[in-house]
Amino acid sequence: MNRDRVAVLITCHNRKPKTLACLDALFKQVLPPEVTIEVYLVDDGSSDGTAEAVHQTYPQVQIIYGDGNLYWNGGMRLAFAQASEQDYDYYLWLNDDTLLYPDALGTLLTTSSHLVEQGNDCAIVVGSAQDPDKGIHTYGGVVKEHWWHPFHFRKVKPKEVVQQCDSMNGNCVLIPRSVVQVVGNLDPVLTHYAGDYDYGLRAQKHGCTVWIAPGYAGTCSSNTSLNPTLNSDQTKQEQLQQMSQPKGLPLKDATLISLEEWKVFTQRHGGLLWPIYWLLPYRRLLLSWPLGKRKRN
């Protein structure tokens, strides 16, 4: 009997209740006996007892300790690297605030098998998430909204059938060994944002495909911190300093990350016009500085 070994990759920081709830839903997955899962959890310097609680409740989880400076991309990259040494059949990215439905992983694996049968040997399968209270779509696969702008992405709601997409949010993503063998790990240049989008886009450049699995895989609330208005009380220097931090400077419908990281992303995926796409998002910050910002008293 062929067995499918799945490495589940999670990173967390000071979200003990959410992390434990995520693991609880994960270990309640309804799976055939030939499927086994092993969890690699990066605890990135949590001070709320996350690692201790996980070890006590789920001793089978392999905990990897970070220093608090890994953030999402760094933590997932570390878990990915350690799991890859064991050469699993599949790697499941899972955010610690995503609660899987009992049949989620089974659906992802079945979708992957069907895609292989159809000739898609290197196919990433994305699980979609919905808000736990409102039921609205929050995360999943994305497509390029305009042919003339490679960085305008639109989230795609799942249907009852599989759908092809351009890239994905990293909340729930199943990556088979065949993809890892050609794409490798997440890019260490990216700290927190854009690592998931970059991976999907790089995968396509290597001849892989990205697909949205049928139905919803679980629940995950939208990150409301991504939708504030620009803080007019901040000085120019404060805004630039925040932009250079790992979590960036949040605007109404986007987050400005450091010029260096955004340059890597746009240069890699923006074609000949990448310098324009590189500088374009920062116009909003410049437009917020009419006549210059005055320092606060």
C-alpha cells in the first residue's frame, strides 16, 4: 500500500489560544489510514507559554525555536527546511489562526491526486478560508486582475470544482514533493509579506501550476490590521521607519514594505517595467506629505 506522508508547517508568535485551536482542528482531520501527518511548529520567541502548552498537549509536534525575528516568511522557511530533510510526499502550509474543517486535508490530497491524473504533475493546491462569523471569503487563491499590471491581484472564491489561479495566500497550501524539488524553499530575502505570492509565481516560472481546491478548507478571520487609514499623526521619518520594519506600513488597501524587499519582488516578476511597478505603491505615501509633515509638539 502506498502511503502519503504530509509535513504540516506552522509558525507562531504569542498566539497560544489560536495556535492550540489550530492544532486541535488539524489533529481532528478525517483521513484514510494511508495518510500520516507530522507537524513542524516554529515558535518564534513567544513569551506567552505557547511552546510549553503545545508540548504538553501535543507532544508529537516537533517544536523549532526562533529568536522572535523570523516573522511569517522566516518561520515558515525554517520549518520548511527542517521538514524537507525527511523528503515528505506533501508539505502543508498552515497559518496558526486557520481552523481546518474535518475533511479539509482529505479534499486537498484528493484534488492533488486528480490533478496528477490529468497531467498536472507539479501542482500546488490552495485551500480557501472564510470568516468564522460572517462566512465571507477571506484567503485563498489569487489571479492577476489586469494583464497590464502584474501586481494587481484579486482573490478568487472557491467553487464546487477546481480552479486554476496565479498565486495564493499562504494560510492553507498543499505543496507536493514534485514542486519542492524544482522550486525549493521560500525566499530568505522576504521577511514577512509577499513570500507566499512569490512562491506561487516562482512555481509557475518553473513549469508548475497553482489550483484552488473545491469548497472551503476552514475559517480564518481577515487581518484587520491591513485596512487602516494612513496615520496622519506620524512624521515622515516615523512612516519611513515603520515601512522598513518587517510588518511594513499599512495603508487602506495595501501594505508598504521596505524598498529593498519590494524591489526583489518586482524585479523578479515585473518584467521590463519593473522599476515603475517598484516605485508606484510609494506614491501614496508621498501624496500624504503636502507641504511636508510638521513635527508634533
